[in-house]
Amino acid sequence: MGTDFQPSGIVGTAVKKIKVGILGGSGYGGSELLRILLFHPNVELNLVTANEHAGKTVASVHPNLNQLTDLKFIGNPGEEQLSQLDCVFLALPHGQAMEVVPGLPPHLKVIDLSGDYRLSDAAVFERYYERRHISFEWQQKFVYGLTEINRREITEAQRIANPGCFATALLLGLFPLVDSKSITGKIIVDAKTGSSGSGAKAAANTHHPKRTNSFYAYKSFTHQHLPEVMQVLTEAGLSDELVFQVHSAPMVRGIFASIYVSLASPKTAQQIRELFDQYYRGSFFVRLVDGSPDVNWVKTTNFADIGMAVNGTNAVIFTAIDNLVKGAAGQAVQNMNLMFGLEETTGLLLAGSNP
């Protein structure tokens, strides 16, 4: 680790460390990766990049990590530095991973938190991300990293395309129903997110004075996570339309999604809960709750809380996640654990707060 500080419980352990680097460590996703990996008992964090902050200490950019690491940001790492790593996390803006991936050492396990390698259709990528993909031939080498539905493939993978935050919330709430052919007709999703989902740099529609105490819809029919969700659900057998609308909510962390579906036959809430319980049995980070979950229960954690309301053939599935943890960095570490044969929960037993 890049610090003399060692959390109690790690001191004295003789565990072979995974040598890890983070490319793009100055944003919120990079900050969460640092917060988690600095305390991961099987990780040796060797380098963190941030071109505009090169030479600065990590703690000067992320004050919450003060006295927890003496790491400094570097610029673009050389081939020799990368070759000494076992795993690299790409926490870069959309469009940058596609430039970096072809030049990475072939032995490296790669986990990309951007959208560059999630979509299997280059034309769809260009439409929703509004840019041409310059290394699309690498896309087939990436495994989609939604842990709870793709665990076996992730365990054997060399490269992971980490899911988007909204996609994580939607797919966890929909996949058991689609996979079991329990729904019919159009699906309508009404989802809300906090301001951290727009990244650390303020823009016209994401600046705090714009979002605080406000509520509005955005990206109608154009959100980049829609084709990602449809790609996974279509492969699982979905043939109906999905309408997906996102909203900016007056909070910093969290995603809350209300998913409206028509059931193929009348069910009770208990029957639907049993379906979810069976599907996610063994998935530690999925928690089924009575009624509605609350984003406050999942903030700073890797949990996805799922609740439901059912009336005959009408059902609403509610999902809540922390967009920066289960929706990004936490799930990325969860995938790393599987890729290296570790217990899935290692380094991720992060409790939320109450209140």
C-alpha cells in the first residue's frame, strides 16, 4: 500500500497482494476506488493517475483520505510501470478507455468503469455516446460485469466492462422477472439519481445551484444506459418495449428506480418476493426489503436494496443503490475479487449510516 498506516486486522497477515493501479483517480469513481482499495486486505495499490493533478498527493485532491495514504498522482504511466501490475481499473471519462486498452500489457486484468466496451453494436455506441469507437475490435474481449447475473463468466474473465449505475439498478430489479418469463407488455422505468452521478466537474445542468432543491427530467429516450439494459434483457428473452426516464433528484448519492411491469399471471407480493429470493440466493449484496427501500440505507455501501408492491397482474419493483459504489467502484472491486479467486465480499463489508 502507498502508506505506512495499516488498518487493524490486516497487520501481520501473510497474504499475497494483488498489485493494482487506477487510471483516472481524481474523479468521484476514482475516489471511491481509493477509499475501498486502500483497506482491501489483498491489494497493494501501486499507482494512481490523474494528468491534471500529477505530482499532487492523493489526500490533497481527496481530503477524506488524509492520513490514510501517502500516494501521489502521476501522469500517464510507462509500459514498465504497467507491466508490474496484476490489475488495472480504468476510471476514465467515456471515450478515453478505448484509446488506452489496446496498449495495455496482455497479462493485465482490466476493469473498465466507463461505457466504452459495454455495447456489442458499434453503431448503437456511436448513437448513444455521440462518438466513434476507435478500438471496437476489443469489445468482444470484455465480459459484462453485472456480478449477480454473470458471476461465472466474470470469474474466468481477463477484461470486464463494469455496468453503468442506472443499468445496475434496473437489471437487478428486472432480470429475475424477465429470465423467468413472468412479465408481459411494456416496461416503464422512472428513475432518480443524485448529483454525484454527473461527475466531479460542474457543467451547466449539473452545477450544485442548479440541482439543489430542484427536481427535473433529462435525457428522455437518449440515456446511454438504455441500450445497455436492453442488450442484456433481450439476450434473456425480453421482446417488449422498455421506456426509461431519468430524473435529477435533490441529493448527492443514490439511485432510486421504480419499475412498472404487467405480470403474465396474477401474483401476490410474497410470490414475487420468493422469485427474487430464489434468484439472488447466495448474492450477499442484494437485500430484499419489505415495501420500499430507501437510498439512505445503501449510501456508501455495495448493497442493492429491492422492494416490491403487487396488485394482481400489476407490479412495481423498487431498487435503491449508491451510484458510486454498487453502481461503479464497489461493483468493480466485487468483480476483481471474483477474477482473482477471492471471496466476493472481500474489502466490501461497508456499513451505511443511520441516520
